[in-house]
Amino acid sequence: MTAASPHSDSLVVLFGATAGAYGAKLGSDERELILLVWQVVDLHSKKVGTLHKCLVKADNLELSDECGEVTGLTPEGLSKAEPLDRVLQQFSQLVSSDLKALGRNTYTFCTDGQLLIRQVLHPEASKKNLLLSDSFYSFYDLRKEFHDCYPNVAPVKDQTIQSMAEYIGFRINEAEEDFGVWQVKAMVAIIFSMLPDTCVADHRFTVPETVKYKYETGPCSKSEAVDSETVIRARGLPWQSSDQDIARFFKGLNIAKGGVALCLNAQGRRNGEALVRFVNSEQRDLALERHKHHMGSRYIEVYKATGEEFLKIAGGTSNEVAQFLSKENQVIIRMRGLPFTATPEDVLGFLGPECPVTGGKEGLLFVKYPDGRPTGDAFVLFACEEYAQNALKKHKEILGKRYIELFRSTAAEVQQVLNRYMSTPLIPTLPTPIIPVMPPPYTIAAGSVRDCVRLRGLPYTAGIDDILEFMGDATADIKPHGVHMVLNQQGRPSGDAFIQMKSSDRAFLVAQKCHKKMMKDRYVEVFQCSGEEMNFVLMGGTLNRSGLSPPPCKLPCLSPPAYAFQTAAAVIPTEAALYQSQALLPQTRSQQASAAVAAAAAAAASPAVTYYPTQAAQLYMNYTAYYPSPPVSPTTVGYITAPQAAVAAAASATHTPMLPQPGALVRMQGLPYNAGMKEILSFFQGYQVSLGFLPLLHPLCHQVASQLRAAAGTSCIMQFPHLIKRILQQNVAVRITPVQV
């Protein structure tokens, strides 16, 4: 077959059209190719071959109004044409015949801009699983070549075939020629005008545009400079998509080496997003034109992103990872769920001889915590796709007593997983406040006055700034620190928020004005509610159109108001503005347990000392409150206590003993890991609990109990005046023992 050459003596002038958009938007609507017109040009003898025009039968014969008007083609005419694969075969045969007649055997394409090759032919061939010949991987962009020859004319992006033809004095008669034919004739005339002995500049076609054959994997360092004009964010990807799948979606565009970074959620699983880095801004701009193109049955959203975002996901600093990823062009497989005792020999034996690992043990990378404990994850390198496919067949097979999950992975995912597990601290650190702007202590609203609104259906990426923008002019009627974000049990946004307004009238107006108003790409429901209803939801209850549902409990005879509304008001201390990022440095298990016990004692002494999520220290100048909906896992959100100095000051100011008397502490062992405040109260249902116990329940019960479960196993500390003897006499499955203080 005739080969294309970047330094050939012949060009094949190529022009095409799709069933949709035309001109600068060619290929942006994902419509199929319906027309190809071409002619061979001998650059030395300035002779030309036969001009060929060929219709292409698309799968969808429906034409856009613009296409029908401009091209003059009809569905009936296209129905008699050949499909794309046969047209490409005819094209190859006709080009070879014309080259032979001119005494040439190599050629390079010359097209009007980038779109026909990059945005039409390559993507369509990829979707139809057609293999394009080597000739389609290099071409000359006539607009760029013309600008190099005549630099004083319009910029490249403003040029058209008509404008270039007018500049050289070539007359175009569109009425006498078919669509596509007059464009090719004009392009040939433009090429001849730039050749030596014709153009003063003595232009030569020597440096063609290139299309990468395949995506190249590779590591990325955090110290690397990444131009923000080269990065996009793709959303809506199937969760099982690999970097090669994403590269195929952007087929025809040149992705930088190691430029596909799959994003992971807080649980380490892919979230359907990826950051993609291209070789230059021109390729990035072409990628943005593929917004809402399809990957299978799903459409993919494409947006601009920054180099900083890309480095945050794909950049790494570990020498071990860099060495692991230095073996380039390897297929990476992620193994998840490995026994913590698994050795390299165990993994190699599990994979077996049918899928040999590159370099043996050197092709394995176990993911570990900073203290060296295994996480159960590992990455494996394979030399070819066949070995990787054999490995993927072992998905959910058993190693030891556990089934192992295997997935395709990427270099960026390796970096991302290692960054997450190996970084210190393991949870987000608090930003250092610019100025301590916390106001004096304030209380959370309660009561039946309907001066609050509930926002439901918020985008999960929405923050307080987004809510304030959504509220518009109504932000002036929000109470200071009146924005309450509701988090789920994993510490992630639940899509709900509560807003405290200055009056019930204002709350009513906001609910009427903002209900079903759009925030980003979602509409948000806005309902008027009371402070009592808001507190019910923050305590774990539900609020819907049919009314208020209290937090669930195992024993229905336990009345929710008994623990929800007789609590001391939650107060944010002024010292919260002084927290430094060191407050979240990881502690040992014993340190965490001790800290939690001390916090419980401090809270009993002074109800003003509470726990706060890390978001509370993000000092929004207007509305700083950012409350989670209990229970929230401290391992996810990172609860912290007030400084020790503040605790001591509070204790000395009130002259209250650390444990109010009469009373005692008991320790419960053997609790289920998912046990919360409601289950514990249900367990002790029937005993008369003193009101002195209630401040410990809110907000400490959730936070302290959760911290102690995380730090010291299945245990928590509770205070029950006058009841210790009766409790110890109960024959219960949970073992309860006194605790000496």
C-alpha cells in the first residue's frame, strides 16, 4: 500500500463534510462523515491527478438543515453510497493509481485546518473500530502553511478557503462547481501560489502536523510545571473507564505523556471524573469541542481545568512510586482486598504463570499506611495487554480467605492512592486563619417559629459560598452564622442545608423565591421550617412533605424529645478562631483515647466546650457555621477540641468539679461498631436519667463515643447518677464496669 511521508514530493488535498455542522464547528456535534473530495498534487512538476468526489453512507441519514442547504445533498442520494470502510478502501486504491501515473509513490495529506483529520475521521473510525492507515497520522494544515508563507495576512483562526483564495487572486465560482469540488480546486491553487518560483518566500512543506498513534503512560512529579491552558476535566465517565478508554474518547488529539489522571472519591473509588493534559492549548481547545460527546451510551462533559488541579491528582513525590512507574508503556492493574499478611510470593502465586508480572517482585507495589501497615491494595505491572487480560479474569477469585478485586489502573491513580495513604496527616489539615474573626458565642435556633429554610438537592460540590450566591439578595436576612451544612455519616455533603433567617416572613419569601431555582446544574428545593424541625434533622431525624420523623430508635417507647431538646445549647468558643493546622496531626490510638476521655470530662465541667468539624475553621467572613449532622465519623471529618488552656479556664471560672456529683462513670464493652446515641439510650430505657447526663449526649455522645470506638475499640464512656449499682446487676450481653476517675 502507498505510504505517506512527512518529506514526500506529493500532497493529497483532502476536503470533507459531515451530516451536521459546517466550517469552524465541523465535528463538534458528533455527526458522521458524508462526503470526501480529494486530488493528488505533485509539488515538483506542479501537476495534478484526477479530482475525486465520493459520498459516504452514514448510519444516520438525517441531515441538519445547514448541511442540506450548504452541500445540496439529500438522504436519498446518500442511501446509495458506500459505508466509510469501503470508501476508505476505494480512496487508497485511487490515490495509489494517481501517484503511479505521476511517477510518485509517497504522499502527505493537506487539509483546510485541523478539524477533518482530528475531529471527524479519527473519532469516527475509533467508534466504528476501523483501522486507519498510517497516512492519516500526519498532515499539513493549509491555514498554518499559508500564514507561514504570508505572515501579514489574517491570523490562522480567522482564515478560510475563500479569504486565502481572494488574497492570491484566485476566482471562485461556487454556482458552477459542486460543493467540495470548488474547495479542493481553490486549495490546489493556494498550494501552487506558495511553491518556489511562484512565491517570494520560497515556501516548502517540511514539518507536518502529527497525530499520536497511542497514549503513552508515564509518571508525573509535583515539581513539574503544567500549563493550565492544556488541561481539561471530563465528567460522567463510566466508573470502570481506564486511561486508554479516555484516550480513545479523545482520539485524534495529542494527550501529553502520562496526561490522563482518573479522580478518586474519599473512599478511594473512581468518581467518574478525569483530568486530561494535552500537549498544547490548541489540542485542549479542540478537546473542549467534544463536550457532551458519547462514550458508549453515556455523554461526557468536558470543561476547562488548571495545572494545579492536575498536579494535585497526578503529581507524586515518592521515589518508590517513581521507580515503579519508570517502566513505561506497561499495563497497570490494581488489586484490592488483599489479606494484610499477603506477601509478594502470595500475589505472584495468585496471578500464576499465565500472566507474568514485569520484573517479578519489582513489578509489585504494595500500598501501606505511614506506619508501614498494609492497606490491602497493590499495583501490578504487566508487559502487554494479553497478560493484563489474563489477570483481570481472576477478578473476585480467592486468596487466603478473601476475594480479590482487580481493575485496570493508571500511573496517575497510583500516585493518587499513594499520596492519600502515605501523606501525613491522613485527614485534611486546618488552614491557618488570616484573622481571628469569630464572634462571641451564639446558640443554635430552636422552637416552633418557622424562621428557617431547608435546602434539599444541593450539588455535592456546593459550599457555603455557593449557597450565599444562590440566596442572592436574601443573604442580608440570614442570621449571623446561620448557614448549617448537613453531612452524612462519612462526613461528606448530604445535599441538604439549613438556613436561619431573621424572621418567619423572610423565611417564607425565600422559600417562595428560591424553590426549584438552579444551582450549578441542579435545581434545589427550598422549604420553610422551624428551628425545632432543623434540630430534629441535625440529630438524625427526617423532614419531608408528610411531616417530621424523629431519629429512629430500636425501642419505640423512647421519646425523642427526651434527648433532643433538653440539651444545653451548642456554643462555638471564640478560641476556635485560633486553631492551627497542627491540631489535626495524627495521634496514636492511646493518645486519641486519652484525648477523648479528657474532652468528655471537660465537657461535663463546662457545656461551652464542644467538638467541631474541621470545616468550622474555614473562616467565612459572614457566615461561619458549618455543622455536620450527627453521627459523623471523626476519622473522616477530624474533630478537635478547644485548646487545653480554654478548658482549664472554663473549669476554673465555673468552679465545677470535673464530674458532677452525685454520679459515676461506667464503661460499656462489646458494643456493635455501628452503635450510636439512640441505641445506647434504648439499651438503658426505663431508668430515670438525670438532666446532668444530657449535655454529655449533645454534642459529645456522638463525637466522644465515635472517637473512643476508633481509638480504643468498642467502648464508650457515659455518666449515670445513682444508677451504677442497678446497672451492674443487669444480666446483659454488653459488659459494663465502673471507671475510676
